[in-house]
Amino acid sequence: MQSLAFKYFVEVAQRGSLSAASESLEVAISAISRQISQLEQRVGAPLFERGVRGMTLTASGRLLLSHAQRQTLETEATLQEIARLQGMEQSHIRIACSQGLANEMVPKAIADFQRLRSGTTFALWVGGAVAASERVAAGESDMAITFSTRPVSNVVVHYAHRSPALAIMHRDHPLAGRPRLSLTELKAYPIALTDTTTSTRKLFDMACNMSGLAIEPVLNSNYAEALHAYVRNSQGILFASYVSMADRLVRNDLVAVPVTDAEMHSRSIQVQLMKDRLLPPAIREFIDLIVQDLEAKRQAEPT
């Protein structure tokens, strides 16, 4: 179990100042400051840089914070295992994922898993790839299932495979029967794009830049379902990974066609975990289920 000093240290690290930590913990600033000073004496190094705008972690502080976060999670894992031994399993799994994966794949996996482990509850956070990875690094999520283009500190990649952005269109679209397409061929049709924070949009913008293409989307949205509805009812084209669309292509009368531009292939889908963390059995089993699903979709993906 974490000491009082560790508890105060983590709160200040997360809040960024003694006053914010004091308000959150309902503990006097002097008490928090005293505990942190004692902790710094104990480890033999300053943990924070004190400034007028608050307190920022030193290199030693970042290292200790990672340890404290792992210790908290491992304590929770141990308590869950004790509850399981007593016949009172209370597994809770926190997932961070990209929006495309939250539309179908991850909720379906959750439902499948709960049929195997009925006592398991879930929390699903949906957002950008970098933020999802950072939640895992900070111990706010147990895993990230997301598209990635760069590594994040304190995070390890448990599973990965390349996940290009495919052209998604209605099955009656004039280009639907083509085995592959270039952006040059696609620019004659209405393009619907996700917002600029998504990995798909970044791949598209990079590919256009490298090809010297100027393609203005007819629809921008941060809500994927709006793009899907638009494409179903027009000759529009959106871009998405196969893994995020596989369970809905046939149901929604859509097809996925590979795009030849190399930049559209420069990302991977990953299952990410906190580095060196001891995982409870329920989380390990859910990861196995997700990886099996990802592998099945990888093998079925058009190339």
C-alpha cells in the first residue's frame, strides 16, 4: 500500500501545484509540502522544480511517478485476485480507444467478454491516439487500442499490425469494383473527412502533400457516424481502417478499397500497456480476446 507521502506526491504531480493538491485532498498545504520534502530527503533527489506557475516533475520525479502509478495498479490487481479467491470477483477494465474502434469493434468485444465473465465491468474512454496512449502511461486506462504513428514514454506495445486507411464507399459507387485506387482517381468524387486530430486525416493530408494534390473535402466531421451516413446516401468517399469497418461493411452496403498512395499505409493499430505493469487475470484474458479479433480482421483485410 502506498504511504501518505506517495499519495501526496502523486496528487501534486497530477494537479501541478500544492494549492490544487490541497484543495483536492482537503489537506493543508503545509502538511503536503512537509511530506514531499521528507520524500525528497528519502530518495536523495529533488522531485519537483518549483516555479511561479506551479510545480513540474524533475527526471527523478517522473521516474518515481511511474513507479507509484504501477504500485497503485498492482495493489488493485492484488485486491481483485483476493476477491476472486473468495468467490466475489469484481473485475473492472478501463479501455482507451480511437473513435473508429469504439463504433463497433470494442463494444462488441466487451459484450463477448461479459458473456464469459459476467461479473466484469468496463469503462470506455474514446479520443485521439496520443491521448489514449498517455492515459495508459498515467495509469488512467488499463490498455489502449488505438492507431499509432509514434512511441509514447512508459508504454509498451503488446500487439501491432499495419493498418492502412482504405477508401470506403457505397457498394453501387462507380469505383466500388476496383481492386485498388489512388487519391488522384478519387479526387473526382466527393470526399468526407474526419477532423484534423485523427490519424486517418493526418495520413490523408500527408499523402496529398506528397502527391501535390489539393483535395477539398465536401464534409468534415469529428463524428464518424455522420460520415458513414453521408457516404451511404451519396457518391462520397471516406477513409477508414479495415478493422474499424469490418463488422459493418456488409450491413451498411459499403465496400473498402485499398489506396495505393504509400502515405496512407504509414500507421499501425496497437494494443498498448503500461511498461512493467503486472496485469490482473481478467485484463490479460480480455487482451487475448482483442488480439484474436484483430488477427482475424488482419487476415481478412483487402490488400
